[in-house]
Amino acid sequence: MAKKKRSSGGTPATVTLDRAGVPYEVRAYDHDPAAPSYGLEAAEALGVEPARVFKTLLVDTDRGLGVGIVPVDALLDLKAMAAALGTKKATMADPAAAERTTGYVVGGISPVGQKKALPTVLDVSAEQFPTILVSGGKRGLDLELSPADLLTVTRGRTAAIARRQ
């Protein structure tokens, strides 16, 4: 996959990927603010199966915040996430805390290029695809890259953290 260069600075996510030399493709679409699910909207707009589009969710634990990345057509299993992070309990993080910590707005939180490096867990289902899509740092912008490259740049690991609805 060829890296798409941007003429201006891009988002913190694209800047981080460029600096790391990670190949990725920018996938933009017209975001509808009234969409009930940003992730499912992205999958439909980009013509990609929802299992290949991943959402970035922040959790709060007794050790601080963590990042869970799961398919948009699944839920984050909080017990599995807590186990993957080595904590007793995980709850969904306050949206304001998520925005403050990552530097992104809810609905556009990228797992890449966050203001503060957080423990990151990618659902194992990502490994079945050569590339997946994650938020590029703003609503209406996704980045397509390999799961291995995503794990490298986020210093993340995989675990079974998704639960089908």
C-alpha cells in the first residue's frame, strides 16, 4: 500500500505515521453529524465491511486510562479489556477526559498520535485482515493500515476484547 502524502501538516495521526515511516492510505468521506454510529457510517460511506473498520474506545481503570480498538459492529467487553490491561475492572472513560487526554474529539479519536501514550489493546479479529481502518483524528477521516503496523506505532498488543451484539 502506498503512503499518501498530504501537502499540509495533516492530523497528529498522519504526522505520527509519516514520522514512523508507516505505510497507510487516507480514506476520507462526507461525515453526517446526525449519523447514529460514526463507525458504521464510515464503513458504509467507504464501502468496507464493518468488521474491517475499528473504533477507538477509552477505558478508565485503577491504573489510569487505556485504549481498546474493536470492530465498529461489536462492543468492547470491559471484563476482557480489564484482563488484557492487567487490572481488576475497566469502565468506559468520561468523554471529556478522553478528549483531553488524546487531543481528539469523540467520534474522531484515533489510536495513533494521541497527546499521551496509553496502554493499547487491539481486538484479535484484526489479524484476519491484511489492512484495517481506524479513525484518522477527525470525523470523516479514516486511515487504512496493517494491524501489525498499528500495533507497532501504538506499542499495542492484541487480545480478544470484542463482544458481538
